[in-house]
Amino acid sequence: MPIVAHTDLPTFDSLRTEGQTILSPDRALQQDIRELHIGLLNMMPDAALAATERQFLRLINESNQIAQFYVHPFTLEELERSPAAQEHIDRYYERFDRIRSEGLDALIITGANVSHPNLADEPFWKPLIEVIDWALGNVTSTLCSCLATHAVLQFRYGQRRIPLPGKRWGVYPHRVVDKRHPLVNDVNTLFDVPHSRFNQVNREQFDAAGLHVLAESDQAGVHLAVSEDGFRIVFFQGHPEYDTISLLKEYKREVNRFAAAHRDDYPPFPENYIGCRDRAILDEHRDQILAARESGRELPVFPESHIVPGLDNTWHDTAEGVVGNWMGKIYQLTNSDRRLPFMDEVDPQNPLGLGW
């Protein structure tokens, strides 16, 4: 069953234009179907705020489970916002106090931009920990994406992320290393995931924390892991929610920063993402930028329309499968009153009954 448009969040209309089925509240009330309430703690910067909503709501909506999905977006007041982004948040987002009082079945926590080497120095650190602590005691399962994964590894397991020699940026092959786990049931055992980060938590750190790795890459490291009980926390280190053009948008932004003299070096291509023909087009664009800067001429327009048709999405199907499996297990473990797991029937230390 699809997502229910229980507010006037513009992302619902965006998904409708893609052909996604979005239920109106009146239509939802006519169906005798279980509800699942999913929180989305969106910490992404202003430029990616709405896109991140759309990406995660799309994955939720594509979960083929017999449930109606109510998504509750919220953010942290300590994150600095532009007036336009703050207006969007004030109008469409909920406050954490209300979410905490009404409860959730599941929670997704996005990544965020940071400015300090130590995450504990970020202004949003303490409120983020407050949300995570509440979720661990009150939510069936929490999915942490990228920066959120690094935050939980630091504050809960004492494993601080490690700076990389350069940005890990591109689309990388990953292999399932434990085919028994329900989250990777019936998904490809070899699949791609986009990554975009300057830091990592490596395999040795996941092992030292007692976490269970489900999928990793020789090039990009661990992508998918779960907490020691197998389900309470799900860790993504990559970005399987990304649109086909997400990495291109990031590359365009960095090219424009170079053109405006806001970065010294010309950005490299995201790895395993842009084909040879399109690289040639972008190399020519680089030469045009350099020539324009030297002569003082007007800068050329980024050739986005020429590049987009050559991009392939080699990760979304697997992302849909993993999130669908996650939703399915949440459905099985939650009560019909959509609040707490069947703790009298489920071992809280091993809710999936896995024999590790």
C-alpha cells in the first residue's frame, strides 16, 4: 500500500508526477489496513532538503507491504537554515516533541553537512543524541544514513570516523557477505551503491563495535550493517536513496565553485559513474572554463542536458529491496496500535530470532 498524503507537503505532489500512487486521507480512511508511522529526521542542507524528502519517501512508497505509510518529517532547530528553507520547515515539518509524544514505528535519520573534525563539536550533536536515545527505547527500528551512522558509531560504540585521503565519490560495487539476514533477502548479492563522503568507519571498527556487516565493497568499504541484536539499528554508509542525477548535481556544484574561484582545484569525476563520451564533453567544458577565466569572458553553461541521458541507475532496485524488507520486518514486529513491538513475544536482544 502507498504513502498517505496526510499533510500538504509538496513532495507528495512531486511523487505523484513520477507516477507514484499517493493516497488521500479520505481514501485511506476507507481501507481497513494497518498503519505504519515513519519519522524522517532530515538534517540535509537547504539545497538537498526537498530532494532528500523525495528520495526516502519514494523508497518507502515502493515497499510492497500491506500497510499505509504515514511519514512524519522533522529536523533539528540547531541546524542553520536560509529563510526559504526555514519557511518550508515551519509549514510542513513536525516538532520532535509532538513526534515523541505520539510515537513512531520506524525512524530514518539522514546525513548532514558538518564543519568540525569531531562530530561532538557540532551544534546539533546533543539534540541528535537525544533523538537517537529516544528512538532506541521507543522505536522498533532506526535506519541511519551516512553521517547519522558515523554519529551513532561515535557516541554509542566509541568508534570515531577516520578521514580519508580524498573524497570517496562515485558508484561502487558491493557484495552481500551474509545472505541469511532478512534485510538482504531476495536482493542481488552483487549490487552498486553511490558514496559521497570524506570520512569512513572501516570494517575493523564495525567488528570492534560488535555490529554485523551485511554488505561491503573492496573500494568503498562497509555500506550496510545492523546492530548486535540484528535489527534495532540499520546502518547505511552509502547513499542508496540517491537519484540517478544526484552525483551529477554534486559534480556540477563543485565545477561551478571552481569557476567562481571558490575552490582551487578542478573537481575529479565521480568514479564509475560518467561514461567515456560524456567525460570528453565535460573535459571540453573544463577547457572552456579555464579559457574564459583567463580571458575574462563569460563562463560557459554546464552541459547538464547532454550528460543526463547517458547516466545509468544501477542501485535503486536493490535499495528498494532492502528498504522493502526493512518495512516488512517492522510490520511483523509492531502491534496493530502501531507503537511498540510485541515485547512479550519477541526477544529484545534478538528480535529476528537470528542464530549468530
